[in-house]
Amino acid sequence: MTKGWLIAIALLLTGIVASLFVGAIDLDMNSFSRSGEGLNLLVVSRIPRTLAVLLTGASLAVAGVIMQMIVANRFVEPMTAGAGSTAALGVLLISFLLPGASIFIKMACACVTSLLGTMVFLAMVRRLPPHQPLLVPLVGIAYGGVVSALVTFIAFQADLLQYLETWFLGEFSGILQGRYELLWLAGVLMLLAYVIADQFAILGLGQSVSVNLGLNYHQIVRLGLVIVSLISAVTVVTVGIIPFVGLVVPNIVSRWLGDNLRRTLPVTAMMGGGLVLLSDLVGRLVRHPFEIPAATIFGVLGALLFLWLLYFPPKSKGVACLRDKERAR
Amino acid sequence: MINIQSVSHSIQGQTILSDISLSLPKGKLSALIGPNGAGKSTLLSLIARLHALQHGVITVDGLDVSKTPSRTLARKLAILSQSNTLASRLTVRDLVSFGRFPHHNGRPGAEDKNKVDEAIAALGLGEIAHRFLDEISGGQRQKAFVAMAYAQDTDYLLLDEPLNNLDMKSARALMQTLHELSEQSGKTIVVVLHEINYAALYADWIVGLRDGKLIANGPTHDILTSETIETIFDFEAEIHQIGDQKLVMHYR
């Protein structure tokens, strides 16, 4: 375990260093000696971008786990289940009604619509038969699709189509100092989730077990919904929708370490940050000096990881079976 | 003591329980028996405040379950529900540890760890404590949930069909453990049982329900008559006496 941790941290640090030095403008030792140009580039662009990537990836992964615990279903994540597209709906409406609104007003609006959107999703899920777990993600995808279509229609009517991509397709090339700081809110929400990680883990055991253990079930569900929708809104407003992070990362961690969130939440956050960082780096390098959005790269990466998840059984199971066989001998 | 006063309950217009009043003795093992759909599980979950009470009053040790804070009740009473399908992936030890949550609120101490160890040992789960619940058999999973309720270490323990999925040896061992808990630690235990002879052998008190109505309520010895068994279950059963132990011959 400790060795695994060291490797993971080393990989993450390598990624961070690479992220600081990869981009359209070359950054080398010479540029630091030349009139502080390099330092300027780091402070204004590369450091904010790297932080934005890490905060986005980590918080989306954490939001994914929390949502999965709330609906007690492994196959949902906020971005594809309506939280992302309803946040986009909020920004679109405010851009249409109040064109000069500041980013804070836009975000507040996105938070409200995303919260409402997630509550509607939860209300729908609660009415589904509990023994049909696959209906939950299907309803989520259909619901997200309907909201996206509505957003596109409104944008078309209001002649705002060109903005849609900035919310629907998550990417980090526009991140500069002063334009990503809202993401720290997602960081704070992540910490809050960690503080009450046990209660979210118990939520995943269902309502009866939660009530039996004295949890205020509805209050924790509400708190989780607020965390999930705020994280979704903040990321949609600052970088756009990055799908699958909240689905793939929690599932990998769950297969590997289980769902005792007190123990696994830090791993989930690290892996989320790391994988989105990898996607962003690949996106910067594939067509250098042009960029491919991190969301597009993660779409490919996420699909591959998900296939791997589906077709390869969890490792610990194999180990356990092996142990049983040995014992039987 | 668990006191139930004129409790009625209906779900979507259908009456599940009608006007139930009874008391379950403190420090004893009581068995809830009756055919499917008699309302046993509903009664148990009403005692454990898993559903809101519609009519009547239930008190546990004098605490009104619909008014007492849920946290307080969680240290007084534990329930093992019937369906325990899980979306989460937890090890046996993780699950049992959650039973301590009402006591430590997220910050487990040495005493909590000891209780978890004790619960794992009591249910004989030591060998598989590190395994994930989705990798063990249904019976082992059932024991893990019982161990969780055990670790919660409450004066009152409610179990809804705990013998489901258990083989004969495990079922017997579990009934013995429950019997010891009431005999030696003075815990009040209420169990929903389908095999009436487990009730005959281990229970001090029997409550019989049928179609949501209270049919029988009293010490085991008094309830085990062929007339009472027939009113509860609607078939004729001979009662045999082996030594001073009554057994119901209901297999044929």
C-alpha cells in the first residue's frame, strides 16, 4: 500500500511538472533569465491552468462518489445525469437575460439551476423500481439529453450558439490567473465531503441502515445534493462539462479499495486530478501547438477504462479465490 | 420494555396492522411469528422508527420512538432489516465498524475497535473479516449484518428473519448467541422467525400475528398449543413434548 502511494504521488508530481512546461510557448531555463518572461508565463498561465485541472478532476470524481452513494447506484455521475446540463442552462439563461452579468452572478445562477436539476433527477430515481439498477443511469442519460436539447434550442433562438461549446466541452486553454479561482470553492466542498465521509458511506447502505445508525438521512442527502450541484456548476462555468470522470474514477477506486470513503476519498480525488491532468497534457501535445479539449481526450480514455472495468473482474477477488483454493488443498 | 399501544398502519390504502397493543418483556428473547403478510416486518420497522407511525404510540424503555432524537435511539436500539442488497463494496470489517457510528460519530476510539473485534469473533467471521461482502456467500453476508447490529451494542436488538440463508449449524449458533445475549447481558431481543421450533426452543415470549391482527401474546409455553398454532397459521399441528420441551410437529 505505501509503495503504491509513493508511485502514485511520484506520477502525479511528474504530471504537474510536465503540465508547467508543456504549451504553445516554449518554457526553458533561458526564458527565466530573459527579463522574467518565463516566470510571468508560469504565474499567469501555467500554474493557474495546472491547479484548475487538478481541482476540476478531483472534485468531479468526489462529486461522482457522493452522487452514487445518494442514489445507491454505481452507474451514475452528475455530469451525465443532468447536473452539468442544468448548470449550463442556468448560465445560458442569465447570459440571455442579463448580458453584462459578472461571473459570480452567472455562477450563482448555474448553482441554483443545477441544484434544482439534480433534485428533479433524484425525485425521478426514487420512483424507479429498486431491483432494476440499470434504469437509473438510463433515466439520467435521457434526462441530461433532454435538458441539453432544451439548452441548445434556447441558445439557437437567442443566437448564442457559439457560447454553448464553452460550457458543453470542457477544456483548459482559456484558463489564466483571475479566471479559475472559483474552482477553489470546489476544493473547499471536497474537504467538507471528506469531513463527513463516514456519513456518505453509510448513505450508500440505504435508508434503513442509515436511520438505524441514527443518521439524519434526508439532511445528509440534501447536503450531498448541494455539494454535487455546486461542484458541477463551478466546473461548468469555469471549464465546461467533462463527462465520465465522476463515473470511471469512483468505480476504479471501489473495485480496488472498496467504498469505505474515509479511506478511499483521498485516493479518488488524487486519481481524478491525475487522469484529467493526463488528458489535458495529451490534448496539449497531440497537435502541438494547437490543443484538443481535455473533455474529448477524457472521453476516449474514460471509455477505454470503463471497458476494462466491465471485462476484468476486481483483482482482490482473484486473490481471495486463490487463497481459498490454497486453503482447500 | 417495548410498549406498543393501539398501533395501526396502512400502506396505499391497504391495512397492514390494525390496532395492535402489547408489551415485550425487558431482558428476554421474544419471537414474532405468523404467516407471510401478517405484518411482522412492518411492526418491527415501526418499533425501530424506520417508517413513521400513523396511529398509536410505541415506547422503548420509556422513550417515545416518534419523538426521541434518532441519534439517541441508535444507541438504545439496533435493527437488522430483511433486505440487505448493497450497492457499495465494503469489507466485512468495514461493515461491522459502521455499527459503532452512533457511539463515535466518525472518530472511532480503542473501545470501538474492541467492540468490532468482539462482534466479528462472536459471529465467527475472523477468517473472512478482510473480504469484500460481494465476494462471500449469502449466509456469510447475513452474519456480517448481524455482527454489525451486535457491534452497535444496544440494549434492544430487533432482527427481521436473521436465519435467512443460514445453514443449520450457523442458524443454531446464531440462536445460541442471541439467547446468551439476553440471558447473560440482559439485552432485549425481538426476532422474526419462520421456523416455529426455533421459537419453541429459544424464545421466552411469543407474539403471533395474522392479517395484521394480534392473535397470541404470552410466554412460550402458553402459546405452544395446537389451537393457538392453528389460529395463527391455519393448519393443524401436533405438539409433542420431549422432556419438558414442547416441539411443533408441522413438517407433515
